[in-house]
Amino acid sequence: MIPLLALALVLLLGTQVLAQVRYKDSEGTMHWVNSLNDVPQEYRPGAVGRPVQPTKPSSTLDEWEMKAREIDRQRELDQQKAERQAEQDAAARRARQEGQRIADEQYRLGLDQQRGLQQAAQERQAAWSRAAEACREVGRQTDSRFDAYVSGQTSAQMIGAPRANFSFGKCMRDAGFDVQ
């Protein structure tokens, strides 16, 4: 019980040390406060003491306020930097997508061109074969024993008299094909 009373006394005295203005209310209870403004109006005439000054000097408050402002300023700068980085990332992503789109389009065009070239080559080969068939008949009109057959993409083997070979070759040149 004594330790408890000692603790209560220390707390009470500690409170009184911090409070410098005291007053007694209508019930006779003593109160301790930091300034006359804390005393109710009806008890101010009986209040005794002097007000306590703030415990932290204003320069310390200014330092804390400056630090807080600097932290806020740094947060704003970091936010702006993050936003700029996000914009740059988005622009880079759009550029990569556009580059990929162009590459895909060029690839498709290349495939289309390649298909077109292959188709043109096939059509030219078919036209060459048709011309060789037609010119074979011209060569047979000159020599009934004449024969020609396709031996490559642009070559033909001829069997027959030189005059029939000449007629076949001339017919092929007139059709726009060289015979090798």
C-alpha cells in the first residue's frame, strides 16, 4: 500500500511541477494548469502562479516543419519522376508495338511477294511447256519423225532433222522463249 501511495504522490507532484498556475474550485479541490486561459473564468481571481512556456523552442519546431516540408517536396518529386517514367515506358511500349506491327506487315508483304514470284515462275513454266508442245507440232510439220521434250525449266531436247530443229527453235523464240 505504501508503494502505491508513493507512486500517487510522485505523479501528483510531477503534474504540479509541470503546471505553474493553480486555483481552487467551489468544492475546495486544488487544480494545476499551464496558463490562466486554462482556468475557468469564475476562478481566475483566485488563481496563483505564472504560465509555463512551451517546452520546445520555436527553432526546433521550425526545423521539424522544414524537415516535413522537405519530405513532402521529395515525395512530390518522386511522384513526378514515377509518372514521367511511366509515360516513357508507355511510349517505349507503343514504339515496340509499332515496330513489331511494321515488321509483321513487311513479313506478310514478303510472303505475298514470294508467293507472287513463285506463282509467276509456275505460270512461266506452264507457258513454256505449252509453247514447247505447240512448237513440237510445228517441227513435226517439217519432219514427221521430229520430237521435242522438256528436259528442264527452260530447256528442251530435240530429235530430228536440222530443218525441223530450226523450225522448233524459231517457233519458241517467236513465243518469247529461248531454247537451250
